[in-house]
Amino acid sequence: MRKVSKKVCLLGDFAVGKTSLVRRFVYDLFDEKYISTIGVKVSRKTVAVPTVDGAVVELTMMLWDLAGSEDFSQMRGSYMRGAAGAILVCDLTRPESLANLDSYLADLRQVSPQAMVIVVANKSDSPDQHLLLSQVEAGAARLGAKCFVTSARTGENVEDVFRILGRTLVEL
């Protein structure tokens, strides 16, 4: 079995759920309390990825969860260097978090122009949603990315996001 390792960055504003998405995918856990990421936290998970030709690749995803605060914007570029993929995360309860994905993508493109990108609208379980699916889809289309709606709390679509990105990265 072929073994591959790929770096994937999670980008987005503070408190959109980047860390919660990683925790749900890697450990199948969710924690209600918010703990701000300082700088970067790296996690990894190895998954078996079937390829188009029927083979299976053992993919180790190195997940770089980058701080969303403005204080770390100067350092973000060095953390993103070498990324094969990125998950741009917005919060369905905060419309500005979708608009802000443009600047995260611009920063990523400066250091990793070929990185595959997926847009994730998180917190689908929240009753306080202000973004419509059509707005998220339009934003993702503008960024040239597929989009998914997730809930790190319930686990809705979280596994799918990482596995679809993983399959795309293996086929590159």
C-alpha cells in the first residue's frame, strides 16, 4: 500500500469552529467550551483512501489549525507554506466570517498557490443562523471551491469534508 502525507491548513476567523472540526475528525470529540488557538496546533490522522484505479492509499493528513485572530496574521503565511490543501471555515451565525475568507485565501495563494481548497460553513446545528446556503454556495463559487455545511457539535458532514479533500489530494 502506498503511503502519502499531506499538509492541510484550517483557516478562518476566531471561534468559527476550526479546532472543533479537527477534534471531531481526529478524536470524534466535541467540547462546548471555547479555547482560543494561539499560533498553530498540529494534529494528524491517517485514513485509507480509495483511488479511481481501485487501489488504496494510506494518507496521513497533517492538520494545521491556525489561529484566526488578527494578532497572528503576520505569522500565518509561514505556517501555510507547503500546504497541499486548506479548509476555509466560516460560521453560519456570523456572515462576516464568510466575507473574510477572501483574505485567508489570498494569503494562502501567496505561499501555496496550488493548494486545493474547500469551504466549510460550520454550526449548522445553531438556531441562530444568519447565512443562507445560497450565500455560502455563492461565496465558495467566488473562491473556486466546493462547499459543505457542517456541525462539529453533532458531527454532521465533518468526516465527509476531510475524506473528500483527502481523496482529491491523493489524486493530484
